[in-house]
Amino acid sequence: MEPSGSTESSSSTSRASLEELVKQAAAKDAIKDFNAAAELYSEATEFQAKLNGELALDNADLLFAYGKALYNVAVSKSDVLGSKVAGESQTQPSKAPVERLSTGLASASDNGQSTVTHGLAEDTFDNRGTETADVTNKPYFQFTGDENFDDSDLDDEDDDQVAPDDEDDFANAFEVLDLARILYHKKLNTLEEGDEGKITEPPSDIRHVKERLADTYDLQAEISLEAERFTDAVTDLRIALELRQSLFPIEDPSVAECHYKLSLALEFGSVNHENDDSDEGNGHHEQVDKEMRNEAAAQMERAIKSCRLRMDQEQGKLDGDGSLNEDRVTAMKRKIANVKEIIVDMEQRLADLRRPPVSTNDTNDTMFKGILGQIVGQSQSDQRTRLNAVAKEANDLSAFVKRKPAAGQPSKKSDPLTKRSAQGDVEEGHTKRSRVGDANALRR
């Protein structure tokens, strides 16, 4: 029989090895080497599961770190894909109807950046540049006829070749985070209930679990936005916001960020695309949920209020403390200026949300009625020349692109301890992530 001292020594060695793996993973994560970080976190979680058991509550923190690393891997892969496509079609605006509802904070310049993103790269998931280039070489009636469907089929094939890896990466991140979420909920219940309702752990432990639980819901909401599961994103962000409001004051950056992301999710979710199979219309028609859109505006108002309070506090510190050194003063002034810029952009988004939504179908119908009126009676070559010129100058080609239908919205979850899965197409995610990146900038 092995002596107990030897067993304890072996256990200590294993714990030390686990801690070393976690340190290495954290170091890779700090330098944004997310692939290496994810590999190390994967090893660490397997090691920890052997030591503690797969469903040990103490595994939650490491699972969260691993899930976050996997999410960053998925984002970085999409960034690489997006940068290649963006190089071919930098001047083309976003084609998603929901992304045209407002232009404030998420308005991107041609290189895919905005004031608040601070260099966040524009990414994309489908090869739109090639498709746009082909447009200018086709006459109008070919453009919207059978050939359009052929091009769409080819585009779908390209999506099938690229999208699965991205979907798997995001799905893997979601699954790992979901396990962490379940363990955090169980741990929180244990801490709060204690022995006969008495808390047996320090309040700091409860606070830590709530913070991590909020962060977990926040990340899962971002993945849901990527997959266009807006109902799930709204639900998760409401929970994250409730947790953060119980922990932090209204002016805390994490609270402002959550209000902003919830506004985005509500805005995206307010647009319902319906297929029109009638003889008079083809394609998608947009139905806007006014109640959701109004709530999106309300959440944006709260995000602005939070930022203003934060800016006023920083300004008060700057004005009231004469002992600050020059570097500190410069840093605070820069922070205040950044928050002011964020507020300006948010106010623009709020103004857009308060205006009646513009139907892209109406815009496209008006444009092409005018074009058809001009080319009626002209020769085929003149029609081709005219329509090619219009195609080159067009700001929106979404009406001519046959897109895959968005995944159906799953119902809201009722039990926080129930395992969930990440489903849905990862489409249009580049612009959503840019907007979510705008929200993440609020913490800086």
C-alpha cells in the first residue's frame, strides 16, 4: 500500500503542474496568441477534470477562461477571412437589412473602423467581393433572373466550404462556456444557501461568482449575435445586466457596455424577414417590431446616461485633485475625450432608433423603377451600359443577392441549469462584432 505521504506529494505535484499550465495559457492569452492559449487551457481543463472530477464546481473558472479563449480563436479566424474579402470590396457597405436600420456608433469607414472600435478590424463570413465584381458584367434581366439564383447557389457552396469551421469554433466556445455557466449557477446557489440559509463563504466569493457568471452570459450573447439568434442574445444580456447592476453602480463601464449590447440585440431582433412568394413580389419583406425597437432606444439612453455619469466623475477628479502628476492628468483627459466621442456616437444611434425604420425593399423598388423607366425602348447594349454604370455607383446591392435564410429563433430558456447548444448560421457577423467591439471599448 502506498504511504499517505507519497500520495500527498503526488497530488501536490499534480496541482503544481496544473498551475503552471494555467500560467502559460494566461501568458499566451495576454499576448493575444489565442490558438496557443486555447490549446494550453484545453490541456489544463482535462488535467483539472482528472484531479477534481468533471463536474466539480471549482472547475468553473478554468472552463470560463478556456471558453473565452475559444471565442477569441473563432473571432481571429473570421478576422483573417474578413480581411481577405475586405481587400476586394472595401468600398461596399454592409448588405444586411438589419444593419442599415441605424448608422450611429456602428457607422464604419471604408476600412471597417469607427470612432469607438479603436482599430477593430472589419470582418466578414461570405465572399461578397467577387459577387459584386460579377454584377457589373451582366445586363439587368440576367442579373435578377435565373442566373442570380445560379450565382447564389455557388455562393452557398462557398459558404459551405468556409462557414463550418467558423461555426464549429463558435459552437465549441458556446458549449464550454455553457458548462462554466451551469457550474457557476450551482456554486452560487451553494454559497447563497449555505447551512440553513446562512452564507458559509466570504461575500467576496459570491461577488466573484456573480461577476464571472455575468461575463459568461455576456460572451454567450455575443456568440448568439454571431449566429443571428437575437432572442437568445437578448435573454442572456438581460441576465448579465441584472447581475452587473447588482454588483456595480450605474456609471460603471461594464454596465454601460451591457446596456449598449442589449440595445444592439433588440435592434437586430426587431427586424423580422418574411419570404414573399406571391406573383407580385420576390425576396424578403421586413417587418419591424416597434416595441423591441423602442426598448432598444431606451437601453441606448441608459448607456448614454451611464457614460455621462462616468465622464462627470472623471472630470470632477481632474478638477478637484491638484496633486496629480502630468502623466496622470494627460491620461485622464484622454479618457474623458474618448468617453465624449462615445457619447456623441451613441446619441447619433439613439436618433436613428427614434426615427421610423427605413424599408430597404421600398428603397430598392424606387431605385429600379427609375432605372427601368430610363432604359425602356433602348437597345440591349445600351441597357447593359446603363445598368453597369448604375451597378458601379450603387451604394446597396443587397436586393440582388440571394441570401440563405436566417436560422429560426429558439424559444427562451427557463432553467439556468439546463445545457444549451449553439446553433444557427454564422452570417453577417463581421458588422455585428464591430458593433459589439464598440461596446467593449466602453470599458477602456
